Amino acid sequence: MQSDIQQTFQPVQSSPQDAWAMQIPRSGGYEVFERVKIPRREPGAEEVAIDVKACGVNFADNLMRMGMYPEAPKMPFVPGYEVAGIVTAVGSKVTDFKPGDRVMAATYFNGYASFAVAEQDKTMPLPDHLSFEAGASLMVNFMTAWVALHEMSRVRKGDHVLIHGIAGGVGLAALQIAKNAGCVVYGTAGSDDKLEYAKSKGLDYGVNYRKKNFVEDIRLNVGRRPLDIVLDPLGGDNIAKDRKLLKPTGRVIVYGMANAVKGAKANPIVSLLTGLKMFHINLLSLFAQNHGVYGLNVLRMWPFPIMHEVGQALLVELAEGRLKPSVDKTFPLEQCGEAHRYLQDRRNIGKVVLTVDN
Ligand SMILES: NC(=O)c1ccc[n+]([C@@H]2O[C@H](COP(=O)([O-])OP(=O)(O)OC[C@H]3O[C@@H](n4cnc5c(N)ncnc54)[C@H](OP(=O)(O)O)[C@@H]3O)[C@@H](O)[C@H]2O)c1
């Protein structure tokens, strides 16, 4: 889908004044990245050029590195969906930004870099009270969580919401949005520490899935079908389990297939089996149980005007202090492989961000 914006470069030794990026030359493990020099190109008419100070690391970046992400450009390419930094130049039709402005932007790809170009309508002002690291942490996570809860689920006060991966980047964003909407929030995570952290941020009921079966535990302690909404980034047979807890009119929002990932490199058999298990969702069973299942791909939503509205809503929430980004750990851009390892070893509580010293 993104081949028109793909940029590939030859590896070189860069001097400090060059713009540079971390490129994935071929699929591989954490060590596969290489540093490459990139041009400081002029922005197009509706584009904004940015000196990048920080860029967000997303779970999908790991999939891209492993060659498991169909929408990624052909290798070699520079990953990175989102950046924060300072505007250096703007195109002739840009009215909302000027050089010197602090911004955050969705770049689709090419964000693991000291310099990036973003479209004006995918760039937002970075609120004064937020650091560049915070700015690089929030667009993908908060927009995904907002679309899942407000646009797809049409969340209402008093709804009971289960969020898998509650202590991850999207998970903690969704927790804040759901609590602000007046929901009762349940969450799953792979450690007690993660659940404790989420409880300190308002989680009402947590299940450590390594110790307990979340369906049985919630049924036993909360009720047979307590849930209005489930946010599911895991995929595979998890969706059938989610539906065992759904009330009639309940809906599952599926936005990932983390269950397809085992280890640092691609495992085609695990991926295939995870995908096949999702074929169990059929319309007749939804019909019979009055359930809904949504698929969410925020990357594919970005070209649509609704994302501008979502961005504006988030800016209001951030300005009023109702939403707060949770940056767990930063790594220098050159250590992006280590950042991937940290994420994939499931050590993060909140967002992992790369910092750029340019
Ligand atoms: N569709 C979209 O538009 C969209 C947008 C953003 C994110 N996402 C998806 O949302 C999920 C969360 O993304 P994120 O960037 O916020 O990541 P994240 O949740 O900050 O980090 C990954 C966490 O996922 C859990 N996990 C589950 N299975 C895993 C596996 N096989 N390998 C490693 N970790 C695993 C781990 O938490 P536990 O220890 O608790 O298991 C880990 O800490 C991902 O599946 C991602 O692809 C989708």
C-alpha cells in the first residue's frame, strides 16, 4: 500500500550534521538494523519537514523487522509510524505550522530517523506541557484506542470493558479513555507487576493470564456474561474466548494478532495457525448470539477525515489533563534493535520510545 512513499538508502558512515535513519535491510533479528544517511529533502506543498527528537516504537515494527507485516514497504526500508520534533520547513500550502513549531506527526514509515517529512493533516501541535518523548508515544496508541472505544464500540457510561494487553502502549491508552468514559474496566496482562501498575491507573479488575484462565476467572468472580466490549490485540482463538464473556449486543474490537508471534524471528507455522483460528468467526454465530466483531487497522484509517476529528478530540483531552501518555523507557535511535528486544521480551509497561540527538 505504501510503496509510493518508500525510501531506501545505501549504508554509509554519517557525519553528525547529516540526516540519518535506521533501516531494515532484510528480515531478521534485533541486530539486523543498519544506520544509513538520508537526504534532507524539501517538503512538498502540503508537507512539513521535521527535525526528529523522538520516535515511537510499535509492536508492528517488530513484525516488519521479521518480514511478517504485509503492509510494510519492500525491504530495505526505514520503519517508524510516528515522530515528535521541531518543524524546519513547510510547503507552500501549509497554513497550520511554521518553522520552529513543536509537533508530533504520523509518518506511516520513515520515522526511525533524525529527519522526517509528514503530511500537514497528519501533523499535530505538540502541547507545551508534553516532552518530545511523550509526543512520540501517543498518536498511534491513543488514536487506536479512541477509534476502538468511541468510534467502533460507541462506548457508554457504565459499560463493562475488557482490555487485553492492559499494560502495553495501546492498553494503557485505552484504560484512560475507558475510565474517562465512565466504564468498569477489566484487563489481562502477563505479570502481576503489570496489573498492579494498571490498577494504579484505574483498572478495576485484572487477570494474570499466565496464572489464570481469564474466561473462567471473570465468570467466577464477576458474572457469566458481564462484558459490553472487548479490545483484543491477540487474535487467534482468543476472540472465541472473548465472546464467551459478551452480553447480547456486545462487541469485540480486533486490532492485532500478537498470538502469531513467537520469538525474535518469523515463525510461519505459528502465524498460519493463529490466522486460521480466526476463521471460526462466522456471521451465523454472531447472528445467534447478537454479537459484533470489528477489525481495526488505524493505518488504513489515517487517510480519512475522521482521523482529523479524532486528533482534535485527543488534543482537547490532553490539554485538559484527562489523558496522559505513559512512556516506559527510551533508547537512543541507534539502539532500536535493543528497543525491539525490550518490547518483544514483554518487559514494557507503557510505551517504548527512541530518542534522537541531532
Ligand atoms: N490495528 C491497529 O491499528 C493497531 C495499532 C496499534 C497497535 N496495534 C496492536 O496492538 C497491540 C499492542 O501494541 P503496542 O504497540 O501497544 O504494544 P505493547 O502492548 O506496548 O507491547 C507488547 C505487549 O504485548 C503483549 N504480548 C502479547 N503477545 C505477545 C508476543 N507474542 N510477543 C510480545 N509481546 C506480546 C505483552 O504484554 P503481556 O506481558 O501483558 O502479554 C507485551 O508487553 C499489538 O498487537 C499491535 O499490533 C494495532
